[in-house]
Amino acid sequence: FIHSFIHSFIHLFKSIHSLNSSIIPSTFTKMFTRASKQLITSRNNASRLTASALPSATNAPKILTMSLSTSTNTNTTSTSSTTSTLSDIANSTMNATEASLKGKWTAQLTKIVSTIGPTSEQLPVMQDLVRYGLRIMRLNFSHATTEEVELRVKNLKLCEGRHGASLGLGKVSESEDGNGEHGVSGDKNVRAVLLDTRGPEIRMGKLANDFSGHETINMEAGSSVTLHTTKEWADAGSTESDLFIDYPKLHKVLSVGSKVLLDDGAVILTVTDVESEKDFHGSVSCTVDNSGELRSRAGVNLPGAETDLPAMSAKDKVDIKYGMTKDVDYIAASFVQSADNVREIRRYVQECAEELGFDPAYPLPLIISKIESATALKNFDGILEESDGIMVARGDLGVEIPIHQVTNAQKEMVAACNAVGKPVIVATQMLESMAKNPRPTRAEVSDVTNAVYDGADAVMTSGETAKGKYPVQTVAMMNEIISSAEQFSFARPDLVSGCYGGKVFTNKSSSCNQAAVAKASVTAAAKRNATAILVLSGNKPSLARLVAAYRPNVPIVTFTPSAKLAKQLIIHRGVHPVVGMLSGITFHKRPAVAIKYAKDMGFIESGDDVIVVGIEDDEEEEFATMKVASVP
């Protein structure tokens, strides 16, 4: 050790002697850190020897280890460590989950959005999904029927979660009050519903002579094919040499050399000639790049093409209005191309609310814009500003842009959302193999893990839970991956991104009381190694959102009188809403009551430190308060 340490400092002072005095402090710091790390590495390597071999090497390195392990990242709930966790990993087992509904549990920070379909819509299966971590149910309106939607919404309300089981709440009773809101007495869980629109798509026509709907045609590499957009070709049907495409301006957005991807890229065409002189229905000649089969009405992607598709199709408008009668909490808008698209959807939602007789004060569905095209990437900043959240929809995005760029785009979008405090969902093929297998691939586990490291507020399952063989195992596995990634990031922040949990929130309203107390609560939670942050926000969800935006590494248990607000908060990383428990209680008594309920629900236990923040409205001004408390 002495030899290693002296050798490093000789090198250090040689460097100092050769440098200008103006940069010595910086150089000294870097060299001291390098020397210290070398000493610690030597200690760690030596520790693998027998204890008797180094009887006096125990105490000296501890001072250096402590001085180097103090983290300056306020997102960390404990001091950083460079101590190996490999032994802990080797001895690890499946973590306790919400499934037990009793006792202390480790609440996940990153949420799970799961698509519900034929294999998961029945109550027993959905109950298991809720217990294993489902927070938001996705309804895919590209496929779901009205009957299926109503069954799934009904069953979700009947599922029992920690919220109902731990607090002894009663059964759900629904009474339509005319504005789409259900009067709910005693919610048994806080779970939200996301309506995913089909979107304005471009598709092939029906194949000629495909009376069963299951026929296919074979496209041969090197062959020629002409794309048509007229009604005559739609009626005649598509063949190997002539395909109908349902976009009249196809010839205006393509040029020689452009690519046309059919059925998610199963068949790729290269444009060789375009009838660009026509205003409408010009044909496009192509060659087939690869052999493959095509079915009727296969999807069409035009990478890099600037289309003028509407923000919503006619079907989307019908679905959105219907979804609002079912009180959906989020609308995932497919194929958003620009900020104008988002504004148009928001205007339509407002129009529907007025037609349906909604109370003007009732929260409308939040708009989650799905980014799945090159055009959307180009317009991302404007889309983010107008949206309530973002979904990184990697399926179509991986067809629209080079597939090796999808991960890079994902990281940029997640970081951008973190920076403005808006929720972001990472979606598509996260545990795809579990549709058929009870265990995921190692690559899929890494995919979910890295989404957590990047700072995603939520990760999503699609076909795995909608039509797969193992929907419950899929959600349980995703919950375990999230838990493992989060625990590892706390133990080894030196190996995870320095801003784990998301890019630092750059609040533009840092002078407001809520922002100040939100940031202070996260800092205090890190300094005191608190177990949870309790938010007493009343009817103002902005405080909980601000606390979440600063990315604490502990659960944010937020108390709200409204089930609707609770469901619209559940998407945020770390936020676990509790409905109605503080109603009628004076402000100064609320912290003690909130601590009791958080303890009953298993978020905290006796001896824990917690941070309590709240907003109190005076007749003249608003007060933001924060306190540190110990759980009795």
C-alpha cells in the first residue's frame, strides 16, 4: 500500500512542478483522487487474500473511503459506495411485492403500464396484475371493441390493491352523475386507464380475392410493383404487381430513391419512378428489396416523408368521445407529427367535454403524445411543450428511422422530459418473448433496466399481457427488474449514470413556494436518509408533480381528496396517491394522520424518518411548509 501511495504522489508532485500555478488546484484534486482510488483498489484486491496476510491494513483506508464516498447528487438517499455488491447479487431472491397486500413493502418508483386484452381481461387475472404492480391499464383502440372496453374498465375497478386492503375501504359503488365522473365510495385501488388511439395511419388495401381475410401474396426480391391510390384499384384489390395504398398524395411525398416499408418493414420497396405531375392519385413505381409475404390492409411506413395526415382519424374522434364517457384518465395520441396536432386533439377533447356536459372544473384526460416517426422527432420540442407527457413508441419509430438509432432517440427524449418535469413512458417489445415463454431474454431484462436508469417514469407491456400466455408472470418479472435496477442504482451510483433517475429538472418557476419546498424536500430526504416523502397537497396536484420532477429515490406518498387527480398523478415516477384520508382534518393535524396512514399501507415503519410537505391556503396567500418527522 505504502509503495503504491508514494508512487502516486511522486507522480503528482512532478506534474505540479511542470504546471502553471493557475491550474495547480484543479490538477491537485484530480491527481489526489486518482491516487486515492488506486489505494482503495489495492485494498479491495488485497481483501481477497486471507485476513492474516494483512493484519494492519484495516483502519487506514477507511478514512479515504469515507471521504471519497460522499455523494454530491441530491437524488441519492444514502452515501455513494464503491463497495462491490456481487455477493449480495449472488444471494438475492425475489423481492416482496404488493401481492401480499400486508406489511412493509418496497414500492417501485418506475411505474408499469400494461396493455389488457383477451388473456388478461377477466377479473382473477387482472387482480393478480394489480397486485404485482400494474398501475395504468392501456386499452388499445386499434383492436378493442366497446364490450371489451366496458368489461376491462369494470374489472379494474373491482381489483383490490394496497389502497383498499390496508385501509379497510369498502366496495366500489358507481353512480353516473351525468358528466362522465363516477361517484366512488371507497376505492379499492388507485389505478388509471389509458386510451391508446389507432391514429391516422396509411395502409394497403385488401388483397384481390381475399374473401377469408387470411390470404397472403408473395413479393419476390428484384421484382417490380406499382403503387396506386385510386378507388378503382381499391375495389379491384392488390396483387403482387399492383398495390393499393390509401393515401391520395402518396406521389407528392415520395421521390426516386425513397423507401416504402410494408407491414412493419417485412417487405421494403425502393421508389424508381413517380407521376409527380399529377395533383392527385399519381402512381409510384418501385422495386422490391427483399422477399416476403403481405396480408390485406398491412401498414405502410414512409421513412422521412412529410405527410399531411390529420391529427385524428374519424375513428379516433369516435373513440376519444366514447372513452370520455368511461372517464379515461389519459389519451395516448398515435402518430403525432407536430405541436399543432396536440393542440387540435386538446381542442377536440374540450369540445367533447362540453357536449357531454362535464363540469368545467372536472379534470380532462391528459394527452400523452406518442413519438413514432422521423417528423415527430424533428418537431419534438414543440410536441413536448404542448403535451402532458410523452410515449417513446419504439415499434413504428424503429421502422421510420434506422433501428440502431432508436436507443439514442429514446435517451434524448427521456432526458428532455425529465428536464421539464413531464412524465415519459418507454414502450414496445420490452418483454416480448414472454408472450410465449415464462422467462424473458437477457437482452429484454437489460432493456427494461436501462429504461429505469435513463429516468423513464413508466415502462409498458404490449402483446405480452394483452394476448400472451404469461401475463401475470410478465408484470411480476417487470416489477422485479424495476426493483433490482433501482436498488442497484442506490448501492452503486458510481456504476450508474451520475444523474440516475433522470436528467436534472430545470424548473422555470423556481421562485414559487411550491417549487422551493419541493426541491427542499428531496434534498432533505437524501440528507436524512428518509424512507418516504409525504405530500399533503389537497386539490393541487402540482406540488406532488414538482416533488416527482426533482427525482427523489424514495416513494412520494401524496394525499388527495379526488380519485381523478390521484389517477392522473400515478404516472409520475415515485408518486403513490392516497385518496380522501385527510378530508375534514385541520392542516396542523394532517402530518400525524398522514404518517399513520402511510404506516398502515406499508410505505414506512416505526423508527423511519419521513419528510412531510404541504400547502396551506390563507385568505391572502399560500403557505408551503416542510417538516422532518420520525415515525412512532
